Amino acid sequence: MNVYDFQATDIRGKSRNLSEFSGKVLLIVNTASACGFTPQYEGLQELQDKYPDDLTVLAFPCNQFGAQEKGSDAEIATFCDLTFKVSFPLFSKIEVNGDGAHPLYKYLTHEEPGILGTEAIKWNFTKFLIGRDGVPIARYAPTTTPAAIEPDVVKAIGA
């Protein structure tokens, strides 16, 4: 099993198989529009722009942390476009923890547990780096900036 075995609904309501990203390095992030880490959208977009042929950022809005993503999918899409000119795929709002967690996040948190082996996502902008083979490589805390992850991205790309 790997990331390419999952599907998710994008921000426009279209079901997408993650296998369409097969062969690319992925950076999967649970996001929120009203979080102190929201400016990381800018850094995520910079990574996407710098490695467009090899990397795809996948953003999954989530309202489970401090109710910091209250908007509808349309409002989230507009915010990301107008504020950060996001060009990478945005997905429909999901849950990342608990019984209602999206299957992709159940898989990611099991494969790459956090501190002391806990599987739960602690906050918005937790990031997962996925290799070209669809297998998780690393998990990063919300405080870890996209720029700090870039050396690992470059290594995963093989550049």
C-alpha cells in the first residue's frame, strides 16, 4: 500500500485518484486559513514553483484545530487564490484525526508517527514528504517551514 492507493475529493468537488501524481515527490499538508502558520502557504507555493516537474504540494484544509478553517470549500479556494496565488491542488475540507479521519491521513499517521510514536496530528500545517514511489519518507511539525524541508525535497527528487 502507498499514497497512490487513495482518492480524495478536490476543492471543486471532483473525486481524484492520487495515482495521478505517481512518479512525483509529494508534500501533503493539512492547512487552515486563519492559523498563525497560514503564511506557510507562501513557502509551499515557492517550493511548487521551484520544482514544478518533480514536486506536487497537496493541501488538505482541516477545521479540527482551533476552528481555524471555518469557510466553505469555495471560500477556502478563493482565499488561497487571492492571498497566496496557490497553484497546487487543494482538496475538500477533511478531518485528519479521530473516527472521521480521511483514510489517507489514517495511513500517513500510521506510517510516519509523530513525537513519541503518537499518530495524531497535533496542529495545522503538519507536513508529510512522500517519495516518487508513493511511500512516506518523513513527517514534519507545523513549526517546520517549507524552506527548512527543501533539502529533503531535493534529496527525494534526486536532484
